[in-house]
Amino acid sequence: MTTFRLPDLGEGLTEAEVLRWLVKVGDTVAVDQPVVEVETAKASVEVPSPFGGVVAELHAAEGATVDVGAPLITVSSSGPAPSSGDPGSGSVLVGYGTASARRGRRQRPSVALANGPRPLVISPIVRKLARDHHVDLSALTGTAPGGVIARRDVEDAIAASSPATPRPVRERIPLSGARRTIAERLTRSRQEIPDATTWVDVDATELVETRRQMLARDPDNPVGFLAFIARFVVAGLARYPELNSRVDLDAGEILHFEGVNLGIAAQGERGLLVPVVHDAHRRNVRELHGEIARLAKAARAGELGVGDLTGGTFTLNNYGVFNVDGATPIVNHPEVALLGVGRILDRPWVVDGAVVPRKIAQFSLTFDHRVCDGGTAAGFLRFVVDCVEHPAEALARI
């Protein structure tokens, strides 16, 4: 009788858990044949026997913790004992076999057994996760290098075997009318338009002051910030006509429009609406303000006509009214660009080397990459921003 004890596992490890016996009492084993799979704090490994013979006794049950040097398996030399030609050194390094085996190779012991392949698992955490959730590791295919089963493989198996319980439906709302139209248009935009977004922080301090001065001169006729921005957008589109266009896929053409019909995104009772300021390029700031106010009032009252909602060539979206700083909106198909304006806030800003409070907003331009590249989009956005930051000069020249 020869008793094989749990060998030194290295790296200061003093014990291991028996995961599974690969042999049973009465089995015949050969030198260097894996006989038990153990798990340490570092890894799971198969331990080969340095002796050949017939298994007489297994000294630990599966799940038991065995100290280094404690009896592991007893092998009887009686009866047929297949041998590799080496009676066994009695010095086994985990994962490498006996002395003669180490001279021939330094690799992990074979994972192929008589009853089929064994799963490749290195991490004890992965094995524990599989055991806790009753996942059969032999049914998994490892995605880590070398075919090793990784944690994500076990987690995917857990998710597949435990589908989430659907939440009860509280209410079913038909997707119809305006909501359906909005859904179809936005879906088509996402499917057809390869969009991109660029943005910049804008110092709107001078614009706030310009508006204040206009209000002081004519308090009965206030002008909103959006009207100023609309005027700057129209001027910018004259310089960058690529953004005031439409893609005709059937004809294989990009159509540049002569004038601007400016859509103003608005939230009405029936959802998102985009009423259109027709011939916006022919209107000054006060005229733009008056038309925007009329359309906004009609949108809130649900009184917009078909003509008010069609023909847009570019959209201006003021999401600052929702008290948010920025967004990456979806292009209003079949247009090719949309400018978003965030709320104006007091923020610290560097002016002439000094940090001072300024009125800052974020502008974002989402555009169809088919009609232009980033340089054109950035040029348009920069033009609008420069107008906002120097409004008096801009209004005098556009």
C-alpha cells in the first residue's frame, strides 16, 4: 500500500478543497494519471498520482478541505498496475505530474478523460458561481483564450436559464394619430440618416444685454432669445447651404433650397410638433419673434393647420425651455440638420485672463453626414455662436 498525500501547492497555499474525484475505489490508475480535481484560493487543478496500482482508499469526500501533507489517496501495488515506466518520484507539482513527466513537458495535465472532455475552468470564483446556480460547466463553451470558461460564460448561461419575469401591463395606449406620425418620422430618420452631433458652449452675455436694451427702448414689444438665434441661423444657412437641403436617394441628388422654412420644435398636448416659419430668410428679428409666438400659441391650443406643419427645411429646437443644458436630438426627416439650444445659466468664464460670471448656454448641431463633413457643420455652428456672442455687430451686417 502506498499513500499519496496532498503535495505542496506553492505560493504559500496550505489547503485545497476536493471538487471531484476522477477515480473510485477499485479503479486501476497509471503513473501521472489525474485522480482528483482540487480547488485552491488561486485556481482549480487536476492532481496526478505519482504511483500506479489499484485505488484502495479515498481519504477525503468531495467538498472536504484537505491540508497540504494530509492523506489524499491510497494505492495498492497488488493486481495489474499500468505504468508509464517510472515507479513514481513521490514528488508531485500540481499541474505537472511526476519527475519524469516534467522532463518531457511543462503544461497543464490533459483534460480528456475516458468518459469525455472536461471543461476548462481556471478561476475558483467561476466554479463557485456555476455550482451556486446549478450550471453544468461541461455544457459550456469557453470564450476566454484557450477555450477557458470565463465568468461571463457562466453568467450568460444563468441568464438564459432564468428568464426575467415580465412586469404586468398597467395600460395599453394605441400608437395612433400624431404620436404614430412622430414615431414613424423619427424611426425613418434613425434608419436612413447617418447623423453626427457637434456642440459648443456659448457666451450669451452680450445677447442678454442686447435684448435688455431693445426691451428698454420698446417695452411693449419684447423680443425673445429664440428670435435672435433664428435670425442668426437663417444667415448661417445662406453661407452653408449644405445644411439647408434634402437628400433625394431615388435621383441620387442633394437638393439645396433657395430660401429657409425654419421649423421650431414645440411640445404640444398631442406631443412633439414642428410648426414652420415660412420664408424665414425674409424676416427680421421682430418679425421672426411674432411668427414664432403665433405658432407656439396655436400649437398649445391645438389649432395649427396643415400648412403650419409642412415644408420645413431646417429645425431649431429650444430644449432650454425644459430647464436642461444639452441634448443630441434626432434630425427631423427629411431635413438634414437641427440646431439645439440649451438653457442660459450664470457660470464662471475666463475673459481677458480673469474668471468672471457670464451667461453661458450650450448649442448642439446634429447633421446628416451624407450632405457634408464635420468641417462644414463646425463652420456653421461657429458662425451662429459668433453671432450670439457679438449680436450687435452680427445684426448690423446680416
